[in-house]
Amino acid sequence: MPAEYAYGSDGNLLPTRLGDGTPVPPVPSLPLVEHLQRKIAPLALEVGEREPERVNLLLPELDPRHAFGGYITKLQLAAALAASGRRVRLVTVDSPARPPHELASLRAYDGLRDVFDQVEVAHRPEAGGLPVSPRDRWIATTWWTAHVAHRATADLGAPPFVYLIQEHESLTFPMGSFAAVAEQSYRLPHRAVFSSATLRDHFAERGAVDDPHVVIENPIVDPGAVARDDLVRVGPPAVLVYARPAATEARNLFELALLGLQAAVAEGAFAGYRFSGVGLPEGHAPIPLGADARLTPVPRQAAGEYRRLLRGHDVGLALMHTPHPSLVPIEMAAAGMTVVTSTFGVKSAERLRGISPNLLGVEPTVESVRDGLRAAAARTADLDARAAGAHVRWSRSAATTFDAGTLAAIDELLS
């Protein structure tokens, strides 16, 4: 019996019945037409000549519970622009910001200590309009905020919006309306800030890169300097898996990662290892891998605990079926792990090695993931090579990502 699927409220396919006939509890959803319409609905603007000129950075929401690499980069950009003298306002379009005391935890991230002292925070008005100057500028950070920003610039007769492109987002949907509208966002008049040269080159292959544009590197969570002696283990060696089974995170190839890992375990590649899975839902049971091995869920980590988690593992498995190299594999490599990650178009194995020789790029197949894991296991004892590979060629701080030259280039896009 084939599995059955239906669309969820976010446009992703969700299973309703498994292949063995087991029903999957339904996920509450809004009608998709209404949901899509609301996602891209324009802001009501209240234009005033006396309003100060602002840079409006559009976010879906402002909630520490959903903080991740790309999310933090948006806030780091806002903080850097504010520190450079721009008046910046964060505008949430999906849901209001959490109360100030709940946002305090975001200050622990690099570059965000003073962010809420530097920027304004507003939400899509329920009534009336968002006060704006006719000279306001706009930054979009997702495909749907790109539609919102485009309409705002059109209403104001302003220059094209700046688009912080951190992924080819239409690839994160099944083929359908959401994918089509996401793809449309890249054809709207804009000035792009790409969050990696690989992602820029992916769009360039499609003739979708205009000048001027800017390329940045999202800063990783820096695990700190790693020397050979730091990689000596007292206990058993360990594998850290980026395990994200939700349909909205399908690009992380959870099923493929698990099958490849089970195949490597079956061949004896990881005898005596322990296995940790970060990204699994809270309360998820350990996952059998065969040969008495189990993938043990690790709860969501704050930045400090996450650094310690990275430094406590020897092999990483973090797949990404999109053109961005992804921050998690790079963070794993920076901690001295040998990391199996997946290739995609211009994101070749050679290009990943250019970031760090600790990155083993493999094709997204069960066999290739298995073979990559076997090679990673064989490299566990090569502490010198792993320590050398921890010197990743990638930004480790917001100050590096948004240095004076990059900020000047982004400021030029806004102007």
C-alpha cells in the first residue's frame, strides 16, 4: 500500500497514512488559499513627511524559540546597520514579537548584545498603517517578505528592496503554488545579499544575479580553537547527526541520513561508538541503528552548551539538499569532526573541501552516505588532520561578516 500525503498549512506535503496503512494524526491547518494570501499581503503604510527615515528589515516573527543560524544573521545585519548609523526597524509580518523579557536570551548571540537598544521593533498593524517616511528603505529576509517589501517600495516609489537571500527557498517546497510564488520572489526588482558564494553561483547559473550585489558568509557558532590534544577522547568516540525529521525540514534528508548511517553500522564501521541526534523533536525516543546502537536525541542547546556538544564528537553527519553549504556542517568541521554532508549542483565535494578538508561531500544516495561515513570513521584516529581541518575558511563572527567594507556595500544597495 503506498503512503498517502496531503498539504499542510505551510505548503509542505505531510503524510496522512503510512505505507503499512497506519493513519497519521492530522495537522491542524488553515485553508491554503487564505494562508498564502495572508503571507504575501502588503503592509498598510501611513506615509508622513515628518517620519524619520528608516531601514525596515522584515521578519516573519521575533521569537527566541525559533532561533537558528539564518535567523540570527538577520538580527546581526540589523544590529550592524544600526551601529553604522542607520535608523533600523524590525517589522514582524506573521506574528508579533515576544515580550522583551523573552527576547533577552537573543542578546547572548554574537553581535546581538545591544541589538534591542539599537533598533525599533514593530508588527504588521492590525488597524491603521505602519508609520513610514517616503524615503524609507526595505530589506526582505524570506520569500514572502520579499513580496511584502516589493509592494512597499512600489507604493512609496522607492528604489528596489534589498533581499537577504539565505537559500533557494522554492526548493524547500513540493512543486505547487507555494514553490511558484517563492520562485517569483527572485524575479521581483531587488538588490541581492547572498549568504555564500556558492548560493550566488547557483543563482548565477540560472541567470538570476544582477549587479550590484553583495556576498556574505553567515557567521557560524564558533566552537573555539581546536588543537590535536583537544580531540583525544577519554570515553568512546562519538557521532553527531543533524536529525530533522519534520516535513518543513525535508531538505536535511533525515530519512536518507538514517538509512546511510544504519548501513554503515551494519558493516561494522562504528563499532564501539555512541550516537547523538540534534534536531529531533523534544521527547523523541532513541532510534535503533542496528547492532545494539541507538541514536540518542539531544535537547535543544543554548550557544554555550552547543559549543561543548560540538567539541565532544568525532564524526558529523549533516545533509543539506540545497545549494547553501549550511552552517551546521561547517560548525562541526570547526570543532574537529570529520563531517559527511551532501553535494548539490555547484556545491561540489571540491568546493566543500575548500571550506575545510574535514568536510566530505557525498552524493545524496544511501550508498554514498554510507561510504562517506565509513571514510569518516576511518579518519577518526587522524587527530592531526582533524585539528588542521578545524581551521575552516569561513566567518566565525558577526564583526567579520559585516565588516566596514561589507556594510558600505550593503549601504550602497540601500541607497
